Amino acid sequence: MNQEQEGPVQGPAEDDLEYQRILHNYKQYLQFYPNAAEVYFNMGLVHAQFHHPDEAIHAYNKAIELKPELVQAYLNLAGIYIQKGDLEESITQIRKAIAIEPGFALAYSNLGFVYIQQGKLDQGIEACRKAMEIDPLSMDACLKLAMACLKKEDYDGVITASSRALELDPELGLAENYLGVAYYHKKEFRAAVEHCGMALALGFQVDAELLKSLEPYVPRKG
């Protein structure tokens, strides 16, 4: 049987050539418009995409220098500092974004995530709830709130946040998984089976130990 031909897979050398080509185009543009903050911002995106975090930091900082109100640059910087393990600097950058745009829900959601990573769960929950207050449609904030509540063993909080996330997107495997874990800890095993099954159906990889623990509660046919 003839198999469908797949396109060529780019290797490291091809990636590097593409990286250099894109940067070359931006640098040529900057020769004519050296104060184009958005170009430096886009260069930051490219550096980050091709795994050059220090160069990305430099580009984002240059964009901010030229256009201090460019709030997304602060959030992107915060994301890079998370990857580098510098959570305090990440918080600093997010707070700069919030100072410029206090109604920026994503900034609060990201702040909540960093606090959660630090183990400051109450502060993380507060920041996520602030994001949801600003933007009730923020699925990102719902999921991060569910994560914080799970770490705090507030299973009712997990259920509330995850259910809200599923109202926004019924095909969120992660939210179904959170519900399964929460109901398991509440010893509501049939509900846990149902939600873990939904998570699996949506392609989410549920913890194998949890699935094994739930086997006695799986409905049998006949």
C-alpha cells in the first residue's frame, strides 16, 4: 500500500537558517526605522521561539525603552524569567504591566501562576480571582485557580473553578481531569470515574495511579 509522503522535517541547521533570515529582515528594517518598538518586540518573539532567551530579554527591554506602555512585552519578559527560574523578576515584570494597565486580566492570571509556583497559594488564588473579576470569560484564570485550589486541597474550589472553565470550553481535558481528582479526594468515586473518562476521551493523559484506584468503581456492562 502506498503511504502518503510527509513533508521534509526541519533539522537544527534549517532552524538556524530560518532564525537568521528573519532577524536579518528585521535588522534591515531597523536601519531605516531605528525607533520601531514593535519591531524589537517581534524580534523578542523570534528569539524566544528559537530558544535564545537572553537575546529575547534584550529585544523586549529595547522595545520597552522605546515604548514603555507596551504591556505585552512585560508579560513576555515575565514568561522568560519563569523559564530561567527567576520567579521574583517575573513578578516584577508582571507588576509593571499591571501598573500600566490595571484592567489587564491576563497579567493577574499570570501573576497568580507565579505565586502558585512559589507555593504562595492564597496570593495565587487572589490574583486569579481578580483576573476572573476583570474578565469573567478568562478560561486561563479558571484553570490556574483550579490548580491553586487543588494544591491547597480545597476540592470544592477545584470543582467550582473547573466547572466554570468547562462552561467556557466544554472540551477542556485538563478541567475534566481536575474534576476527576477533586471528586476522588471527596470520595465521590462514580463522579471521579465519569470526569476522568471524559478527560481521557478528550486526549488528556490522566495519572495512571488514579485510574488504577478508580477501577473498582467503573460501571460494568451486563
